[in-house]
Amino acid sequence: MAWQCSIGSANTEKPTFMQSSPQLFANNQPETPLDYLVIAPHPDDAELGMAGAILKLKSEGKRVGVLELTNGEPTPFGTVEKRKKETDEATEILNLDWRGNLGLTNRTLLPDLESRKILASAFRILRPKTAFAPYWIDAHPDHRAATQLIEDARFWAKLTKTEMSSDPLPPPRLYYYYCIHLRQTVTPAFILDITPFWAKKLASIKAFHSQFIEGRKETAPMFLEQLTSEASYWGKLIGKRYGEPFASREPLGVGGFSEFL
């Protein structure tokens, strides 16, 4: 059974560091460390950017979690209650081992010191071996702020002699998924074949009805059609039907040439 997301009411105040540590996730902590943790600015960003990768990792028996930084509201057709229901549905589709929400404020997300402490504490509690962040170039201020916050908190998670609870343990690896609001051609570090998982990825995105279906103009190309075209493009580049691109700020190592597609 997947751990359910707890979004809560609309945020008016940022949770303080003392509230977040050691009480952070007090009633929602994974029993064992996660293998992979996707950090997303809002509910639905993880699904858009890398639901195919999540499904593939789950098929391999990996423990995967998603941590949203905000509840994503307000939006034109969404409410906090709608987003919680939609997030729970997507969580079930992806069969996540854990999902949580840091409770920071949507639209005013900043990589400030208080937020850094809260997220660094989360890293030390969740102990993922690999973390994923949004790609660092984007038109959306929340996405840019999220990436900076994630990188800063990852560094802080290894500090000793601090007020933060749990042992110093930053995610050893950090990769970046694409969920960007710029019309630009990017050059990813690698592309993952998600062909067997495309239908379920699309279902997880459709779960967010208030964001991608409700109120959308029915003029071609429709939003979901565009997503399919983009996934087909990335798949074509690696000789597959559908793909998801990823970036890395550091070189990637391989054990041998046979590991390439």
C-alpha cells in the first residue's frame, strides 16, 4: 500500500524549522529508506516529468517516493480538496511507496535559509539514494526556486553539529527531469525508454483533471496530444516509441559499452 499524500489546507504561514525537525513527517515516515525520491514544486510535476521512470523503477522492485514542496494552489479550476483527491489517485496509479508534502507556499517559493533547513531535514529523514529535481532552466519562478532549494538543501543535509535531526545523509546522486514552461530544444544527458509504461503515465497525468482537462480549450493540439508527441520525439532519438529525458550537472559513468541502448 502506497503512503498517501497529505496536502492540508491552503498555506498562509511557512512551517518553521522547529516544527519540521524532529516533527517533520512525524505521522508519515517510510519504514525503510527510499531508493529514489522525486522532489516536485507542485502536485502533478512528478507525473509530467518522470512518471514513466517511476513506473519502470517500481517494476524493478525499487522503493520510490515523491515529495511536493507546495500544494500547488490556487489554480484556475483547482482547490486544495480537488488536488488532494487527484494526488491520491495518481499515487495509487504509480504505486508509490511514500508521498508527502513539505507545506511551503505556492507562488512565493524561495530558496531561503528556513526552507533549506526544512528540506535538508527531510533528506536526512527519508534517506534516498538518488534524488530528482526539476531542470534548472525554466520560465516558472517556482520551478527555478525549487531546483536551487533542492541543491542547497542537499549540501546542507551532510552538515554536522546542527539542530537538524537524524544523521547527516544527503542523496548521493541528483538528476534532473524536464517539466519546463519554455518552448526550447534541450540536450539531455540521457533518455529513458518508457514505452511499456506510457499508458500508465498518461493515466497518472489524467488523474489531475482540474489541471489538464477541466476548462481546457478543445482546439488542436490538445495538451495530452502534445505530451504524447513530445514523448514520441524523445523515444525516436533512442530508437524507441516513447522516452523521458533527464539532465545531469556531473558526468555519468557506465560499467561498459553493452549498457548503452
